[in-house]
Amino acid sequence: MSKCTQCGGTGKTTCPACHGEGFFVKTSADTGEEVRRLCGYCGGDRQIRCGACRGTGDIAPVHTPAGGAPAAAKPRPANQPDRLAGRWSGQQGTWYEFVPDGSRYKTTAGGPRGVSGTGTATINGHKVAVDATDVLCGHYQLELSLQGDHMEGIDRKAGFPIPVRFERVVKK
């Protein structure tokens, strides 16, 4: 095993929502006083579990066969479903839909009132990068961490960080 380079072997990384502060400061419009609110993403801990090593602090070494060259990545079997394709539901009726289009995905975003944005997405390992345009907020970029049947990240298009989580919609 070797130490994770993302977290330096600690198993924790700085909270992306509060940037390691543990709270947010808001100035009251009425009184002008500063009000501190605990970060809802890290709960005030200032750090979250490292996504690269899943909190262990260690990364398993890549197996090198006896010939000395690392094993080539195996292509995805034809019967294995796409990890990202399909609809993903979020909080309060929000959703994303990803349709494979070569090396990218055509992306549609929506909510209770229907489609709100369109764009493209790419996947690299467990990181999903969305580049889209929303009818209300305009152009935005969003990075999500894909872990099985859920994705999570921080949405900053409203001007402040909002933790988001999406679950795969399973067709019955």
C-alpha cells in the first residue's frame, strides 16, 4: 500500500463547501450583524472523507505482471451497463439525465417545472464534469463524484456553495 496523494494519507480533505472554515458568515440586512452558520456539508468538522482513498489514507498499488509492464485496462463488456447513462434524481424534484454521445454525454437538467438546462458531461474515473446552460442562472460547470448509484458535489451556480446529491433512478 502507498499513501493517498489526494489527502496525504490522512483520509480527510478540506471541505469544499466551507473551504475548511466549518461555518459560513452572513451579514444581517436588518441589523448589519454577522451571523455564523455551521456548515451543513461537513457539520463544522472542516474536513470530509477523502473520495480518492475512501477515507483509508492508502491507495492499493497497481498490479504489475511478471513481464514488468502494467496490465492494460480491460474494455467494458458489452453486457455491462453504462455507469452514468440514464436519469438521476436530486433534492426537491431536481434531476439530471445523461445520454451517451461518443466520448461525452448529452445532458439535460430539470426540476418540478420541467427542463431547466442542457449541456454536455464527461466522466473520468469517478469524476463527472457537467458543462451546461441553465435558463435562470446561465452557463455553469459542476463537478460530481460518482460512487455506484449516487453522485454528490457542490453546486456554486447560485453564488454560494450548495451540497448536492443525486441518486440513480431505477426503472421498474
